[in-house]
Amino acid sequence: MKPISLTDLILNPDGSVYHLNLLPEDLAEQIILVGDPGRVARISDCFEEVELKKQNREFVTHTGRYKGKRITALSTGIGTDNIDIVLNELDALVNVDLKKRIPKPGHTSLNLIRIGTSGALQPGIIPGTRILTRIAGGFDGLYHFYRDPSGHNLKDLSAAFMEHTAWGTDLSKPYFIKGSGHLHSLLSERGTESGITISTPGFYAPQIRSIRLDPYDPELLTRIGSFRYEGMRVQNFEMESSALYALSALLNHQAVTVCIAIANRITLEFLEEYHSAVDGLILHVLEKLTEND
């Protein structure tokens, strides 16, 4: 087997992967992903033991134990481009022999749970509500750069969405990927919304915000909110889940996103003090990851 080239898989002098600065032994198989680097410490503060703290750029990693279970908390920064880096390097850590630079004969599947904040797109979702992403839709186009022989993109959903929203031909074609059914069931609870989440390649015009620049289609927000597919609605906007779900599906990992809605884009409500809601969600995820151990 031909080794992976030095420019395809870049390693640091200590053998760690290039951006995350991690070695295989630094990583647990249960991984909580957050966008904000400052949120990593809020997770590891709950650990009874912290064995590792590393940082490179916006990628902060803490690995430790919660109720005896080994867990890694890792910040991705903002956007699907960062998820592209994080998912490929996490997979390399567990499924590539970094010294020989060849894939390992067996496969290790990671559990990846993203905790984030988002903007709700349905008028009945009160800021502070938890939203589980069953299907992630991407406006970013990242998925289209990868070959997908298994066809994870839900093309019927994509076609229905583009027709309903009168999708602009100048825009990247949206894609839709299912998340982990197991992790979705694990984190489901009364009062949590569930459905489709849209990930956008920006915070302002791609999410139909305007300060001094007008978005391409000011009416798109309304059409997205009225879209229905097999009983599901588009519940929220955020900026990472489409890439997380797409790359996890392609690499055979389990992934789910659960967000706090801190704003409602329809009613224009905003939850200014949302940190306690995020802290509560962190504890919920940690408890669910350990309740059967």
C-alpha cells in the first residue's frame, strides 16, 4: 500500500496531526465538540480528572474523565471549513498509522456530539429551547468536494427544498445528511425540538441578516421556515453541522448536534443570558454519555 504523502497528511515534528496538535493517545472515543474555545474549560471543569490540555490556534483540547468515562472536549472554531480540518484529523488519529502513513486494517468509530448555539426559524421555539439535529442541511458546498459512493446526500429532500425556496442558481447547491440515530435517541428528552438544521457559510447575509449589505434573497428566511419534508421542519440556523454530518457519514463515525436556541429569527426574541442554558446542556450530554456505564 502506497503511504499517504507528506503534503496530504501533514504532521508536526513530534508526530502530532498538523492543526489539532494531537497524538493518538490524547484522544478519547467520546468527543464533545464546541465552537467557542472558552467553552472547552466549561466542560472539563465538570471532569473529576483532567489528563490533557493542548491548544493550537482556535483548537483547544481537554481530555479527562467524567464518572469514570474518558471524554475529550475539543473546540472547532466557527464554520464548516474548520470542521473539514477537525474531522479529517480526528479520523487520522484513530484510523491511520501515523508512523507508517497508511490506513489501519480495522476501523474505529468515534462518537461526536456537537454542543452549540443557534437561531430558531419557527415562531413557537422560545429562546433557551434545546434543538436536536436529525438532518443537517448545508449551504456551504463542502460535501460536494468529496466523492460519496454510498450516496449519503438526501437528493429528494434537496430537490424539494430548492423548489420550495426558489433556490438561486448562483448559489451553492444545498445538501442534506442524516445524523446518528443512536446519538439522537440518546439525547432526546421532553421539551427538546428536533428536525432539520441548516448550516450556512456565514453569519450575516447567508443567514439573511443585514447591517449595511443586503442579502441575496431577503425573502428566503420566510420560505425556509415554511418548508416541510416528511413531517419535519427547518428548526434553526447554525454554521457547522452540515460538514460534521457529511464527513462523519463518509468516514463512518457517529455524529449529532444539539444546540440552544439563543435567538428566534422570526419573533426577534434574543436570550441575552444564555450561558446557564449552555452549562445545563453540557451536564445533560455528560450524564447521557455515562448513564449506561
